[in-house]
Amino acid sequence: MKVTKLVSSCDLKDCPTIYATDRGTLLVQGETPADHGLRIPAHETLVEIPVELFRKAVRDNLV
């Protein structure tokens, strides 16, 4: 899979980030919350990212 960085909340490697793939999908990097109280399938996960990251992506016409 080819991954391209679209937008990040900082210039470091370990910040919330949105990536595009060559599969026509997005990958989201962020914190894994533990206190959500939701039941999700074992093959899925939740990722928490700042709303401002999406706003930045929209402002920059990336998504």
C-alpha cells in the first residue's frame, strides 16, 4: 500500500495525521481512547483526533 501524508497537527512523526492511500482510502493517526464505553468489533479500533485537523484538511482542500 502506498501512503501519502495529507495533513498533520505538527511537524513531528507522532502527531495526529491524515494519510491518503493508493486504495482510495484514508488512514488516521491519533490517540487510542480507553474510556469511550462503546462496544466495537475486535477487528476494528477507535482513534481520537482533534477536530482542528479535519478543519485544516478541508481548508487546504485535501479531503
